[in-house]
Amino acid sequence: MKQPLNLVLSKSLLFTLLLFCPQLIFAQQLNTVGMKMIRIEPGRFQMGCTDGDYDEKPVHSVIISNPFYLSSTEVTNLQYERFRPEHRMMRGMQHTSYSDNDPVVFVSWDDAMAYCEWLSKQEGKLYRLPTEAEWEYACRAGTITYYSTGNELPNIYRKGNANGDAGGFWPGVPDPLKTTPNLTVAQTPANPWGLYDMHGNVEEWCYDWYGPYQPTEQTDPAGCTDGDFKVSRGGSHTTEFGTTLSDVNPQKKMDLRFLSSSNRMGSLRDDRNWLIGFRVAQGDPINTSNAIINKYKPLNQKNVRQNKPNLTLLPKDYKKGAPWFQGPIPFVIPPKAPADTTIPFYYHNHVPSITEMPNGDLMVIWYNTLRESGRELKYLASRKRYGTSVWEPASLFFDAPDRNDHGGLIWWNGNDTIFHFNGLSAGNTWYYLALVMRYSTDNGASWSKPVFIDPQHRFQNMPIASMLRDKKGRLIFTCDAVPGGEGGSVVWFSADGGKTWHKPAEGKAAPIFKEGASGAWIAGIHAPIVECVDGSLLSFGRGDNINGMQPKSVSVDGGETWTYSQSDFPSIGSFQRCTLQRLLSGNIFFASFDPALKIKNSKGEEKVVSGLYAALSVDGGKSFPFRRLLTNEEKPGIYNGWGWQHEFEMSSVKAEPKGYLSSTITRNGLIHLISSGNEYIFNEEWIKTPQK
């Protein structure tokens, strides 16, 4: 008998659904908090992407051996608030996630794990976070393209996402925190397995510690046994278009690559911000015995000597009381070790910090990136081993995956501890940074897990390469108060060796930087700090100029308040940062830039020179009568500056025109000054001696 057409069509549709989307027909469960749980069947897939970031490689085969359930959407505000009703007060923070059915944000990895534990008790079933492999397997839903939608992501999935440098906060670019995309879950089409919002909306915490992929086939991988960062996946709203993929493979274009099926992100497990939420899995316990040990160790952590030689020795050609100079010595050297070359090395190297180590080695850290606002920004390091004269090739130092790690400071406390401070962005740009710290007690061979000094992503958390311990034993360092070209700097203090921290500027209004005024901030951004012999604190900054000159800030109450005045140093601008140190003699060293510095040579003739110069004060910072162009007159030529300037000319009248400066004084009394790519070494006598 001939069947009705509508029955034939219904059978055909049912067959298609059974064949391609079995989860949509039979494998849905609704739990007690209203979550629709989608059954994910076992299978095999290729994890990673040959055209993606370095950490998405090598592409490798993964077997998911057991079925599991995954929530069809991210956990919503309403669902999470049944666990923690007080979290309702977080709704709408940073203009994000207002409604019951918006994904919950401002939850840490530990918060997400605690929710899973609570839900497991409610349901009598094991709920947990998905592993990174389970997440990618479910996101792909049988596809092998960049997204489950194909190699393009339709506009409907793009929530507040911008193009190019958008989100980078260049002039004319809107602040994503002032946009309010609709984040209500399940408003865009589900993937072929019935899962919503796997591309964008909010990032999602996964179970794993972040670490490198293995090249061999794995069954039910569980990430690394330990690490600094927990994995997040999926990308989020207000995520800018990816631009670095063209650097990896010019033939491929993947806009919004941060939202792709294979892209990897991560952050500190206790990070809470407006970009990260989570969804839950339900199934068998994770086989943690499958977790692997991350054996990668960057060059700067290898073969680190722990003994302390005689560190007061001076170079063989050094003569006491005579001027001594060496440089420029490049410290930005592309990686060479095979394990280190897998990490991209970009042309833009900037914002360095230098310190001496207890064992006599010198360590420089700096960031390496394509764009200053980019998520690809990471910190590299180079070590100059004691007794050697060259810097080692660069290797990885600190990198929260796909976060802008803007602003790094490394400093030795003079005993056995080296501190590292860094800004940690919620996503791209240096605007909204949390402040993290870690330390080493073995000369940088290993580091503690990073912890938050300030977990809030906000202004005043971008470290400057300047730190000291004052006469009272307090640790003091500075951070930019604002993300712009002027607006001041703030100080952080610790009176207990770095266990707890205090910021006098907290809650204080921005001061007016003018002659004779005072406030809780230092005038100028990028402000280095020094303690004078009389116990006062001295600083100079960039921007907030007073009468067209660099501002000078002095504190006589330990940094609680600062008084502002005009210095006699010319103002500096973009791509320039000054440095300040107290020498072993008690004199104060300062270095900055001057486009027209008037000096007298050894014959008493006045001449005008330009660029990087060194200055010396012998009266506690009241005046700096000794100034000298920081150039190697014996070796004029074209040098690489590595930062924004690239090549520059060095001669008897020209030095580096730009650069971010940092300095350290080694135990033999020598001054080690670095720009964005070069090191200069000299003594006080050299600064005092006129040029030829």
C-alpha cells in the first residue's frame, strides 16, 4: 500500500536524525536544576590544529573510551545561585551577565569544581568539569574544520567581537567593557550534537592543567599532573579577531581564531573575571593516572649553578678609580634550543627588567609580541651566566595562554629570594590587569606557583621595572596607575617579606600633578623609585610634565604621600622609560633620553648630543650635575634596538633614541643598564668623565 507523503518524509527525517544527530533524539536528560544533559558517545578524533597556535600542535589522535554527558549550555546564573545565592550580587559586573539565563561568570576553577561537588550530592551522580580532550571532542561534534560550523563562524555567533586591533584600546576603539552583548544561553544554533555556545559567549573551565601536547595517540587524556594554569576553552564575547594566524600560515585565514574548536586558553585557577564561566560533565571519574608530567624546561631554567663565587671581583681590564664602559651587548637573541623554538618569536621586544641572581648570573625578562594589545604577548628571559660575557638565546619565562601578560618585574632581595611580578589580563590589552607574584629560591631554576597580589582586573596593576627594600625592611615597587600615556604611578608595599601587600593609593582620588601639590600617587607613568640616604623616596616619571619638564616626586612619609615639582630633566614620550638606582656609594644614578643634551667634552667644548644618557647625583637626588651620552665612541655604527625603534645609529653625538630602561647594581659596584634590546655596563667614574 502506498504510504502518505508526510509519513515518508517523517521516516526520512527520523533516519537522518538518527544517523547524524543521535543525541538529539534519545540522549537527553534533564536534571534537578534544569540542565539539559547531552549524551556524548565514545569515539576517536584528531585533537589540535595544524594551522593553529603553537600549543595546538602536534595534532594527535585521541580516543574517548566511555560515554559521558555534557550540559547543553553553560551553567547559568540561576543554576549557580541555587548553590551560592550570594553570587547574585555579581550580576552585571563589568557590564556582563545580567539575567537568570545568562552564563555565570566571575567564577574561579575552584568555584566550578565546588559547584560540581554540590550538584553531585544533589543528584546522586558524579558531576565534574570536562577534560580538555572531552571538551574539544564534543565541540567538534564529528567535524574537522576550524569551527563546528565549518571554516567560517557565522556572524550570529559573534557577540561583541571586534576586528583587527579592536579591543586594543587604540584611539577611536571602543572599550569592550562599555558594550553589553546579549549572553543568554542557547540563542544561537547548537552544534551537530546539540551543544550550545561552544564558540564564544563565555570561556569554559576544563579539568586539566595546561601543558604541551604529546605526539602519540592517547586514550582519555587528563592533561598534566601539575602546572601554573588551568585550561579554559571556547573563547568569549568581546574577543577580538585573531591576527597572529597569518604569521603562522599566511595561506590560512581564521578570523576569531580564539573561538575555534582547537584553540587553548587558560588562567590561574583562582582567577575570576567576566570572560570565564563553565559547563558541567556527568559520567565516570577522570582517570588521573593518564595525566602526564610536563618535562619542558626552558633554557633559562637549565643547568643553573647554586654555589656563590666571589662576586666582588671586577673585570680584568678594570682599573680602580678609572672610567670603565662596555656595550652595547644585545640580550634579545632568538631562541635556538629545539624545545624553545616551538614557541613563536616575534619582532616586537619591549618592557624589560633586569636583576642579579644570588649565584652571580644576570637575568633579563621582557615581553615578546606582535601587538602590544595582543593575546600572544608573553614574557621571555635570557640569562648571562656568571663568568661569561654574552647572553643566552631567549626562552619562555611566563605566559598565561592567550592572555596579555603585560608588565613584568624581576628583582633579587639580596638574600636568597628572587621575586617576579606580572600583570595578568582577562583577555587582550593591558587595560584590565590583575597583579600576580611568584618567587624562586634556587636562582631561577624553578619558580613557585603564581599567586594574586590583587585578583581584580583593573588599573594600577601593571608593574614597572623598579623595586627596593627600604631601611625599615619593607619591599616597595611601583605600578602604572593608568593605562594611558600619563596619569601617574602607584606604590605597593610589603612589611612581611612579600606575604601581604598594601597600596596607599587604594580608594584615593587621582591627584593634580602641579608644582607644590601632593597626593597618594607618583607623578608620571613608568615611574622608577629609589630611597635616598636620608630615607626619603624619590621618583621621576613620564607624562604629567610640570612646566614642560619631567615631574619629580618626593615622599618623606614612606610613600604614603608624594609632593610634586619640576625636575631639570627634559620630558620623555612614547617608547621611552627612565630608570633610577642608588649605587653602593650612596650616590644616585638616573638614565633617560634627551633630544638635545648639552655637554662639555674633555677639551671643555660644548656640544649638543641626543639620545640615551646617564646622570649622577652626589647630593641625595637634589641635583644631577654629571651627565653623559650613553654611547660607545670607539664602536660607532648601526645597532638593533629591538623595540619600536629597530635600527639606530650610534656615534659620539648619537645614542639610542628610544627604549624602555631598567638597571641593576651588581655586588662589584658596576651599573648594568638595559634598553629594550641592549645592555650597557659602566661605573660611576665613567659617568663623571667627559666625553672625548
